[in-house]
Amino acid sequence: MLPSVVLERVRAELRDWSGSGFSVLEASQWDPRLVAMFEHTTSRVRHLLDVPESHRVLFMHGGASHQFAIVPMNLGGADATAGYVHTGLWSGKAIRDAANLIDVHVVATTADDGFTGVPRPDELHVAPRSAYLHYTPSETAQGTRFPYVPDVGDVPLVADASSSLFSEQLDLRRLGLVYASAQKALGATGLTIVIVREDLIGRARPGTPDIFDYALHERTRSRHSTPPVFALYIAGLMLDWIDARGGVPAVAAASRRRSDVVYDAIDSSALYVNPVEPSARSRVSIPFHLADPRLDEPFLTEAAEAGLHALAGHSSVGGMRASLYPGMPEGGAEALAAFMGDFADRHG
Ligand code: PMP
């Protein structure tokens, strides 16, 4: 969801952006107003995530899926080995792509438990010469969350934070690289944020096409290829909105409150099941299923009639899921919980 104030602003500015007399969609990428907007967006990311001086912020085209290949191209030279933690659908895809490019060592997997938890810190044995360790702080489809940041010594830690970036505080000093597609927290698809420690830039394996090389994006301030202007514009508005709400700490607290409301609704009725170990429950993507699968369809239909949309679970896991990213008002979680209680009374 996007906050309605952001949508209203987009509507108001669509024909006349920033006093230009034209739409942001029509601006040249060299228009000084647009250049200022890119700079503003970068500095907002730096400010809100407390990005250390040692790290660069890059804006790249495409989704987090692109980074599944781009990360090993950039961080894994020939003959390199990288560690991966396998906790569900998205880390599985990252592993498959990386394995085409680098020697992948799966350091831990929760597959045997049906991906209902995350490994314990002492289960992550990373070979000291690994090019990096990749993990997924929040698995969107399975609805899990690492309650800790892995400690991997000198091995660079890489996180696919597509689900959780901006919804919780993350100490970037502990990470070599973080990437996240923008659509969950910052509104529009087609843009991926990469935050990377500068010593990890410029190490792309020979033969890496320029456009996939982080060094090119750093050098050109992410403007080598015409940037996804509209997605950047929406991201800038969302970042301003997050800042005005009190920044990431406030958004993270709201995220905890929203998810507590939905987990309470799940746990207080035998009709709803969330299989995730309580200490590893996601705060942004909450899968659940109905004890009686014949009720799936009535649940979704009646929810839509009540104005609660997009509740079908990811196709790989089925069931339902509540998506609670920063733009979701707390009233949205409360409305879902009230509907779930009412539905359980009628069908339980
Ligand atoms: N990683 C995670 C954790 C995700 O949730 C998603 C998308 N839902 C992706 C990667 C893939 O992102 P994209 O669709 O932007 O490629």
C-alpha cells in the first residue's frame, strides 16, 4: 500500500512537477530539478538508514531478482566460493542463480523444517575464505525473519533485504552489501537499492558487462543508463513520508504493532494457522492458512467485499498472507484482525 498523502501528491504533481510546467515522466534525466531529486533521494536513504561513510548507495534498474546474479558477478572472482543460507523461496532463487557463476556452499538450510524458522547463529559455519555470505533477513513467501544479524567475522555479509528494508533498523556497519527492490517499502517496481561497502566495488569478475558492474554505477552516480525516473520519484516521496513519521525507528515500531495485531488474530482462533516458529516470525509478510482449506475461497471473497485485498498467499505456499509494509496504516491491520475474528465466529 501507498499512503494516501503520497498518492494525492503524485496526482497533484502529475501535470506540473516541481514548478516545471511538465510531468516528472517527461523530464530529461539531465534536468537540474531531476538531478536534484536523485541527490535528495540518495541523501534521504543515507540519513534514514544511517548509511556509514564507508558505504555507497546505488540505484539500479530491475528487481532484487537481478541482484541474485549481479552479486556473484561483482563479489566472486574466478574460483571463489560463497556461502548461502537457504531459508525459503527467495534465498533458494538466489542460490540457483549464484550457482551458475560461483562455487556455492549452502552453510545452513531450514528445508527439513519446511522453512518454518531460521538457523541458530551457531549453525552458520562460514569458510574463512568465502567471498561473502548471503542471507535473506526476511523471507517474504514463508514469512520468516532473522531475529539477529549473522556474525561472519571478516567475510562480507550480503543481505537481500527486499522485505524488511525500512521496516526495521539494520546496522549497516555489519554488512558488506544490502540490496532491496523498492516496491515493498518505497512504492514502485523497477528500481533496486544497493548499499555496498566501497572496498567491495571494482572487483567484478572479468567479462562482467559494464551495466552489471557496481563500479560503473558508482562512477556515474547511478545515471549511466537512463534511471527509472518515476520509481525514483515515488521512492523520494516515500522516503520523505518515512522521515516525517519519525524515521525508521517509528516505522519499525508501527510495523511491530501491526504484526502483533495480526498474529493475535491468528493465535486466538483455531481456524487460523501460522506455522512459523514464534521467534522467527516476519513483521511484514504474515502467511497463514485456514484449518479447513474449503474456507479459503469464502475467506478471500468475503475479505474483498470488506475492502481487504491482495490476501492470497504466494503461489508457492498457497493459503493467505497479510502484507504489512510501511505504507499500510495501523487501521489496515486492525480491520483485517476484526474481519478474521468475525469470520471465525461465523465459520469456526
Ligand atoms: N527477494 C525477496 C525477499 C522478495 O520478497 C522478492 C519479491 N517479492 C524478491 C527477492 C524478488 O524481487 P523482484 O520481484 O523485485 O525481482
